Amino acid sequence: MPRTNEISRGHAIGGGVVAGIIGGIVLAIILSILYVTQHQSIWLAMKGAGAPYLHERATQPGFDAPAVLLGIVAHFVVSIVWGVLFALIVYGYGLPKSATVLAGAVWGIVVWLIMYYVVLPLVGLGQMARSTPVGNAIILHVIFGLAVGLGFLPFQTSLEEPT
């Protein structure tokens, strides 16, 4: 029979997967809207996460099915990893819902810092990170973090009284 902490860890990981998917969806929608409003190809938003593998192919406008598929898969894998890490950090502390959402916003800043100053340079996309306006990147990642925090709420243990 599984021990309680193994069950709790599994619950947190499952919640992190869900939260990461929700954060990934929200970020993908916002990026798609931004590309369209800037009169750029919407497909660039979907191919971008495939850039470490596809290089220039991921930055070309227009539909490219393999590039879009790889970009979407890579985007959601990364989002899920960040969601699971968030869940493993905050799960079980009995945080109130508002604190979990606030932690998500802070998590978004952590994600931005690590992605833009560690991960992207390591995968050869340092120039892309440097060319992105910092304010835009922070706002997008805070929104991602808020979505992760909100997505994780059903899985978070809480010390709050039921309402």
C-alpha cells in the first residue's frame, strides 16, 4: 500500500501537470493574439518553442505542419515542467488560495529569469531572449504564473475554512 506522502506527491504532480497545461494554454492564446495584432503570422507563436530544434525554420512565417506540431509539443512540455515544479514547491504548505495565486505570479518571474538568462542561452537562443523587451517578457511570464497558480488551486491543500 502506498504511503501517504507518495500519494500526496502524486496528487501534487498531477495538479502541476494540469496547472502547466492551463498556463501553457493561456500563454499560447496571448502570444497568438499578440502576433496577430502586430500583423505577424499566427503560426510563429506556435512554432517558437521549436526554435532550439528547427532554428531558422521556426522563425519563418506561414504554416509548416511539422514545425507547428513540434513547437506546440515543446511549448507544453516546458509549461508542464514548470507547472510540476511549482506544484512540488507549494503543495502541502496549507497556503490560502490567494497565497497560491500570488505564489504563481512570483513563480512566473522565477520562470522568466531562468528561461531568459539560463535556458534560452543554453539552447542557442540567447539573442532571441535579449531582443525581447524585458517588460513584455515579465508581464507574459507573470500571466503564465498566475494561470499556473489558478490552475493548481483544486489540487492545493488549504488551511482555510470552507465557505
